[in-house]
Amino acid sequence: MDILEEASNFETAKMSHMSTSDRVTASREAKRLILEINEIYKKTQDSNLMDVMKRLTAKKKRIDIRLKGRPDSGL
């Protein structure tokens, strides 16, 4: 499965010292990977695919927080 190799490479890629455009690109790539893996998961119901999607989603959330900034607390 080629998509799992791409997901593995994305997971292990360093995300420090990225420009804003690099973060946008990484966020879009994560979304693409998650959606493609989800299509395969719908057919196979393989729990390993769900684990990969969860890890990618966590990494995407961290990237998105850096892009959008943290919400103000109570203001």
C-alpha cells in the first residue's frame, strides 16, 4: 500500500522551523492522507488504518494550532 508509506513518511517528517506556507501545505497533505486512508478503512474495517488516521489527525491538529494560534482564554 503506497498510501501507508506516504503516511509513515509524513509522520516521521520534522515539523520544526517551518514557514507558514509550509504549514499550510503540510496541513493539506495530512487531510489528503487521512481522507484516502478513510476510504480504504470503510471497505476493510482494519483497526491499524484507524490508528494511522488518529496519529495523522493529532499531527494535523498541532500544525493547525500553529497556523491559527491558540484561542484566547476567557476574553
